[in-house]
Amino acid sequence: MSRHSRASSAGCRFPAGPRERGDTVPIINVNMLPGRTQDQKRDLVRELTDAFVRTCGSKTENVRVVITETPGEHWGIGGILVSDRD
């Protein structure tokens, strides 16, 4: 392990220095196709936050989750636009 980072028991890495484990401010980015309800997105944000806190040890209030909904005409899978798939 380098002198510039340390690992938690769960395997997450964060910068060395004066910050303590719970002081990190992680950002979780989610890219998905549109169509989920507000309740589903709310549940997703809560579940991702809880999972991050449980495995990496940040404080709940420090975890950021950004959801980006990308339309099918802007998303390709296997060389085909999602909007062109059956």
C-alpha cells in the first residue's frame, strides 16, 4: 500500500491525511434509461447510500448520488441504439 492512500477493511481506498474514515465525500453516478418512478429513484438513492456506508464507512450525510437518465436514442448497446432495438 502506498503512503498516499490507505484501505479500509472492506477494501475501499481513500486519501491518507488528516481526514478520518467518515469524513470522505463520495459521489455515486448512476446512468440509466428513463422510466423509473420517483419512488424507485428515491429507493435507489437510499440503497446505494446505505451500501456505500456499510462497505466503505463514509457518513450517510456525506454520500452524494447523481442519477442521469439517458434517452434510448442517446444510448448504444452492442453497436445498436437502444431506441432501435426490438
